[in-house]
Amino acid sequence: MGCWKQVKTNTWAFPTLILCLYGFFYMMKPSEPFLTPYLTGPDKNLTTDEVTNQILPVWTYSYLALLFPVFLLTDYVRYKPVLLLQGISLIVTWLLLLFAHGVLAMQLVEFFYGMVTATEVAYYAYIYSVVSNQHYQKVTSYCRSVTLVAATVAAVLGQLLVSFAHVSYFYLNAITLASVSLASLCAFFLPAPQRSMFFHRKDAPEPLPGPGKGPAAGAARGPSSCQEERSPDAAARAPTPQPQAGNAGLHRHTLSVLLQLGRDLRDCYGSRKLLYWSLWWALATAGFNQVVNYVQVLWDFRAPSHSSAVYNGAVEAIATFLSSLTSFLVQYVKINWDYFGELALGIFSAIDASCLFLMHFSTSIWACYAGYLIFKACYMLLLTIATESKEANKQMKHHFLCP
């Protein structure tokens, strides 16, 4: 008990531990690589046309519609309620997957899963509201690593259960429901943040630290939106601003927040280079999400799950491992990505496009698997290169990672 109290009183260890547990159980979904075989199999008895044209598109549009409102809501309610909402949406998603039937019910599944993916912003944004800036890199590394490990373990577990234990897809979804329920339970134990990026920020800048006070001591002073970097303790000690009386005060505060958001976006994207990288990032992420959303339909078309062995879990596990490996190895490549980043972007984007053409025109399921592995590894590699760009990294840190 003494050790637990010591961990809990640490300003960053306790929320990091709970957040890592949440991330592990959230990503521990062994049924996910087998969604299309489950929907088109005897459990749901849907046709491939219904899955492709009526069910899966709901996720795309619901995710798009919810993304920006959820981003503002996440900041307004200070992260934790949105993580709780994500946990509830996960439970509803898998309850419907297990016990509901019909196209409309599966469309509701996709809507709630769109809510799940739209609220993912709260997972990493929460870190910067409760962890002091000298621990940002360490805690982010922990949280990202645990999600990658969980995704790999889940995919391997799902493949082993399907191939060797002949477990039905229904019970894989039951295991996933248990996992996401544990994730929701973990979210209740997260400390409630006292500050956020826009709606609950401290207007007065923190006094400059003296020499030798940590990594932030030598950091260049950023734009005004980042000058209030401080530890959670300092934020907690700061006097809480009294709410302004009446609706007029609330409207003025909301307007000032939106204006501040507009100024931050204007300052951040004043760099043409960062604008180009962000544009690529948005388009590449949109394309990647579409590929991930529909690739199982392609695999099921090339090798129907009712008459062929299904290796979706093994492919996802290998893809996650390769993505982690390429992202990890980038830091050991001695290349100035400010100068060669665009060249790498062009080369690996062309490789990704070639993989998509290969998956489309090839009739071999193994060629489709190989194309997907290369596609996902290159995409994750490019995301890492984008964040390695010094200019882009510095400006993104100032405007989006600094509460």
C-alpha cells in the first residue's frame, strides 16, 4: 500500500500508469482483424455488397462529422469526460456487434466506432494537461509503445485462437468487449486535469526558470500561446478565474477562445513548409484510413473466408511490428530531414501508390497481404519523418503540444 500511495502522489507516474493501462486495453481488440469475415459469416449473414456500400461508409462520414466538434468539446470539458465517452462508445460498439442484427444495427456500430476514433484526440492531449513539460517525451513514448504492443498482441492472439483453437469470431468479439470494458474502468481512475489548451488556459506567462532547472530552461521562447508552459502543480496553485456573470460573459469567453484558436492556426501555418507537410499528412491519413477500412473486404474477395484460411490477424501483427521497426530506426539515420524530407515523401508515397495498384490488380491473396504490409510500413515511416522535420516539429510543439 505504501508503494501505491507513493506512485499515486507522484505528479506524473500515476496518471501515466493509468493512461498506459487504458491504452493497452483499448487497443487489445483481437476481433478487429476479422470484422469482415464476422459480418459476412453465419453470425450476421450480411452480403459483401451490404458491408461495402451500406455499412463501412458510415464510419468514414461519422468520423469526419464528429472530429472538429469533439476536438473543441475535449478541450472544454478537460479531456477526462471525453475518455469516458470513448470507453462507453467502445462498449456500445461491441455490444451491438455481439447481439444486434441487420444493416441498420451495423450502421449504428459504425457510427459509435466513428465516435471512438474521433475521441482518440483526448488520449494524447490528456498527457499534456497533467504532465510537466520535462516528462512529455518520456510519457508520450510510454503511451505510444503500449498501444503498439497491445495491437500486436491482440492480432497474434486473434490469429492463434482462430487458426489453432478454432474459436469462433463471436467469442473473439466477446474477448474484445471484456478488454474495452476494462479500458472504460481505467478511465474512471484518471485524475481530472485542471487546465486545457484553450478554454481553461492561464493567461499570465510563467516566470522564466533559472539555469539548470530542467530541459525547459534552455528552450527558446515560443509564441504567446506557449509561454504559459508550466507543471500541473503550478496550474493547480494558480487562482481559478471566476466565471463571468450572465450569458454575455460566456459568449465573450467562447469568442475569445475561438479567436485564439484562429490566431494559433494562422501563426502555425504561416510557414509554407509546415503547411505543405500538414496538407500531405491530412491527405495521407485520409487515404490510409480508407485502406484500413476496406482492406478486409478486398482480402475476403480474393480468398473468401468461408472457404479459405484467414490470416488477417497475422498480417496485422506483422504490419504493426514492421511499422514500429521502421519508425524506430528513423532516429538512427543521420539525414537532415529538413532538406531531404520532401524527397523521401515523394519516393515512399510513390511506393505506397504502387502497393495499392498491386493490391487492386493482383488476384493473389499473398500479393495483397504483401502490398498491405509495405503500404502500412511506408505510411508509418513517413509520419515519423514528418515529425522529425525540425521546423515543423518546433512549430507544432509551440502551437499544439503546449497547453
